Amino acid sequence: MTTKELEKEMELLSAAGLKAMLCDTKVPLVDVPVLAGKPTESGDVSGSQYVLVPRELVGHHPVFLIDVEGLSMHDADVMPGDRLEVQMDTVVNDGDIVVAEVDGGFTVKAFFTDDEGRQWLVPQNSDFAPIQLSNHSWRIVGKVIGLRKGIPRVSFMDCAKAVQQAALQEERTQAPLPPEQPRNMVFRQYYKRRAIDFNAVRQQVERVVVMQMRHAYEWYAAYRVLMDLGLLEDTMLTHFAQQMTAWFADAPIRCNADRLGDYAVGHTAKASTLWNVELFRKEQRRGQSIGAFNTLTHRCEELRTALFPMPLLEPALPF
């Protein structure tokens, strides 16, 4: 269409009561982020294109918004997730942050001209190298005139890791339970309306388990029998290990919740009266052995016998 034909068409539209405007200004229609990264990471703009709009609608310096990815502008506080307000068709000076199209992709950098007249795109992060534009096909799309910060977020994995470390630190620093107060944290207070004689329970655990102990896993026999007999109010392995440490501070092998946990799974998680060596072989876990299973079985039987009948204090409570 010639210029005269275009003018004729616009006259006809105006005569019909319509305001005709010439679409003479290119504005990028971008659906990909601008990358603040290395030259080889300028970004794929295959999903981006320019749209022609009338200049009187967008002004002499059209403005568009584009999101940021990458860390090359970190020191200028331009971060991934931020949104840049970019003004087109404006004068660019040294030090301005610009959005440039380099070798077919968008990137955001600081613009700079050196003493020899060479033009550069300069990142604000020492991990990235400046881009000498004479070595590339390039053009300045626009100058950044505004910055909208993204919503601050921290990754789920970072949060979970911090919480896990705090929990482990709390477990390591928690003071052992005092031996004179075992009932409040681990043990039940009463059995058939009578107070349990924990001095007697402690003596039997010491005689059967502690004095014969050769391996850390033998603590599981004490845990298993005391739980099977219904003496444990709190069955957490960590709390039980703390109570045993308080009771037997001089034991040759310290009670450890992790080693207890090695046998608190699979077949041995059942009541010790239900243990069966054939089933154990079938469900045997890594780190468990038949020898250890036999030792635990013997310790459990001996301790259960030693605690029968249940050592109780007189008199019976009136309720």
C-alpha cells in the first residue's frame, strides 16, 4: 500500500466517525524472562515478538515489563524474580542498566563505553565476565527505569534442613533426666492401683542387662521388656536412652537411641514373647544378626522372669 492509499483509507475511517491511528511503534511482546547470566545464557526469545502499536497510545518512549532470571546483576540488587520496567527509544548513558538483545536473546547488564570507543555490557557480579559488543550481533532494547522486587521466598529444602539441624542440636544438648524422677518422663506411676517399686526395677535391669552387657544393642532388651510389661508411659527411644543414662551413668556401654532404633524395626518391634527365629531370618534387616537376635531373646526372657511378679509398693491406693 502506498502512502497516498494509506492516507485515503484513514480519511475514510475518519469520515465514518472513527479515530484512525497509524501503528508505527514496535513494542516487544515478551513471554520469557530476561536472563542476568553469561553471554551463552542470553535466553531463547523464540516465544517473543514485537507488536506494532500507535505511538500516541504508548508515548514517545514505550515502556514494558520483563522478569529477571540469573545472578549477574546481584551487586546492583537485581535479583531472580524481580520485574524490570524498561523504557524503549531513549538515550542510554554509561552506567545505565539496560535490556539488550544479544545474538537473538535478551540479557540485562550495565552499559559502558571504554576509552577506545568500544561498547560493553558489564555484569555486577565478579563471577561473570563483561561482554564486548563488537563481537556480537546486538542492539539495546531499552533502559531500566524501575525495579519491582519479587516476593521474597526461601526454598522448602533450606527450611527443612534448618529445622532438622535445630532439632538435632536440641536433642544433643538436652540434659539427662534425673534418676530420682523417672516416672515423670518415661515410666508409668502405678500398676493395678499400687505404686511401682522402681528401685527394684532398676536393680533387675542392672543385674540382667547392664552387668552382662557386651554390645550396645543389648539395651534394646531392657526397652522391649519394660514396654511389653506396660511400664513405659513415654515410649520414645530418645527419652528412654536419657533415662538409662541417668540411671546407669557408669555403664560400660552408653545407651544410644540410634542403636535402639536398629532393632526397633521389623520382627523385633513386636512383643518379645512373639519373637521367632525363622521369621527373624525372613525379615532380617541389614546390621542385624542371628547371634544378636539370640542374645536379645535370652536377655528378654531373663529380665521378664526377674520382674515377675511386678515389684510394687504397699499399700494399694484407694481408687
